[in-house]
Amino acid sequence: MDALANLKQSLEVMLTEPTPEAEGHLIQQLEETLHILKNKRGGNTPNLLDSAMQAINETWRTGRPPQKLPIDLGGHTEFQKIITDLVSLQQFTTAVSKGDLNVTIKIKGMIAGSLKSLQANLRHLTWQVQQISKGDFKQKVDFMGEFSEAFNSMTSALAQAQADLLQREAELSAANAELRNEIAERERAQAAELATMQREMNLARNIQMSLLPPSVSAIEGVDIASICIPAREVGGDLYGYYELSPTVLNPHGGYAFALGDVSGKGIPAALYMAVCVTLLAAKIPLAVDASQLLNEMNHILYPYMSPNRMNTALCYLRLEPRAAGSYQAYLANAGLIAPLLRRGSQCDFLEIGGLPLGAINFNLPYIAIELSLQKDDVLVLCSDGIAEAMNGAREMYGLDRLRERVAECPGTTAQSMQDWVLEGVHAFIGNVEPHDDLTLMSLVIRN
């Protein structure tokens, strides 16, 4: 029937371009078809048309042909083709809606052409999105109206953002290169400055060590050995030997020994150490006795050391020769560890002490003790870096270990005593770096 063919064509137009005009044309075509069927079939036509529409709706809703068609439509080839095309169309749209863009549509005509064109456009759009994911923001869409405008606006914005990002990356790269150059230049300058400082510190260490006498010195009737090991390049410990010429007040002459420890470490302590060494060399030849020397040094050092909260611990020993190869010793102590005297099997700290020099300006004089030293007597003077040396458990070496170590020394020379004590200290602290200077002086009385 031509009416059904025309109805099919109107339906295809409506599905392809669902405009008000197409809808009106489809309604008009349905009315004309209904009129023709009424003239040909009589009063049963409305029921037949209703049956046809129900069959079409069921097919579109379920995606399958009706199980039973009206008798008058069952053998109608055009109507059967409409049903078959609707099934194919439903299968195609269902597959596409699930993301299958490779499905094949089995119908022909305007609807099939439009759907195939849409399918091809979706495949191309998928490819374009894949290219965008790889960084190609030049992709454009020109076949989907408002979507095309939004898509193209998006890719343009992404392209601009990419360009801005690349420009910013280039600027950052240039800035980083400049910063790396500046850092490298600063590191070179710092390395050169550190090398200069290290050379200067090494020179300062050599100068400071040159202020001290030799470790072993030839003094008649006395075997002596001394050592100073700074915890840093320079330190505040000091020691010295001095020959005393006979005077009216001291007709016997003799020798003087001093060992000191300036508080603190590093350069400040080293500067005060140099002052103390100079002051000792100037004052010892003029001092009448040991207590006078410490009193005068405290008076001189106080104005310089007290404002900086520093001081100097110092032990001073003066030996005057006596008959029968003995010496008369005069000792005064300003805050240093008391000297150890080993005589035979006895080994004890001498009871002599006082406040460090430069700490307080007081009128009370330092007190000196006097004792006779005989052959093979041993005196050991040391800074607090020896007694306060710490091991990995933060345990101090201590005065008891020091006294026991001196008492147990098997050697009979000053050098052997020095080596024996230092070996004991280093064995105690292990691999721990000393936190303070280590200074030691050993004296053994000979004939």
C-alpha cells in the first residue's frame, strides 16, 4: 500500500529530524492512511490501526517483534519491514549507548545514514579526545552544534594553558639556572673563605703552640715532660718552664713551672691564653713567692676577663735547690685540679686550692704551701680536661681514676708517666671526641 509506504517515510523523517513540521506531516499522513483504511475495510479500520500502533510501540519498547500480529497485518510486507527495522534500530542505539561504536546497523534509508554519520562522528570524537589526552590541544569539532562550540572552547583554553605553562616552565628553568649559578658561585666563595680560615686557624695553632716550651726540657736535677692537646684548632690551656736567677730574696735561684686552663674554648680562650703566657713570663722573675704571683695576676686579669665571664685556672710551682740533691717546693693554686704527689707507694692530691684568676677581685691573698721534694718524688699537674673526659655513656674519667692511674704507673720517667696517664684516658673515652683541651705536666725529682 502506498499509504503505508508514505507513513513509513514520514516516520523516518520524524526519527531523523524531530521537528514540529515533521511531526505535523506524520500526523497528517496517519490521518490520510486512516481515511484510506476506513474506505477499504469499513468499520474495523480503527481497531486495525490501533493494533498496528500497539505492535510498533511494543517492538520499540522491548526491542523484539511482537509475538502475535493482527491477522490483517501479519502478511503485510511493508509493516513487517517496519517492525524489522525498528528491532535493528533499537539494537543499534542500545549498543551505541553502552559505548560500542563499532556496531553495524542493518537497515537502510535516511535513518540508517544519519545514525552511521553520528557513529562515525562519535568515533572521530573519541580519537580526538585520545589525542587531547596526549597533549594535542589543536583538535576541533565542527559537526555537533553547541557541543562543538564548548569542545573547541575547551581545547583552546587547554592550548593556551599549555602555552602559558611552557612559558612559565621556561622562565622557571632560566631562573633555576641562574640560581644554580649563584649557589655555585657562593659555594666557591665559601669554600675559598673556609680554606682561608682554615689556613689562618692552622697558623694560629702553630703560633699558639710556639708560645709553649718544648714537651721535654733539660732541667738539672728534674725530669720533666708536658703536653697540650687542644680540643679544637686552638684552645685555652697552657704550660711553661722558667729558670729563676739568684736574687737577694732568693739566693738559691731555681725553677718555676705553671699549668693553666682558660675557661671556654676556641679563639676567645686562645687570646686570653696568650695574655696569660705573656703575663707569666713578665711576672715570674719579679715575684717574691708563689702567692704573690697569683695575687698580682688576678688583679691584672680581672678587668679584662670578668666582663666577658671568663677566668683562668692556674697552678704555680716554684722549686729552689737545697743541699743533698733535694728541692724545696712552693705551690699556689687558683682553681686548677690540685697536683698529685707520688712518693713511694703513696699517691695523693695536695691540699691546695683557690678561686680562678680574673673571676673576682678580692683582697684575700692566695695561699702557698711549702714541702720538700726528694729523689724519685713525682708531681703530676693537669687541666680539668683530663679528669672531666667523658666516654660514650657520658661518664667522667674522674679524680679517683686519675689518682689510681698515676699510682699504678710502672715507669720511672716523666715521659713514661705522661704516656701512661694519656693511654688510660683515651682507653676510657674510646672513640668519643674530647670536649675539652687535655694538658698534662709530669715532674720526677733526680739527684
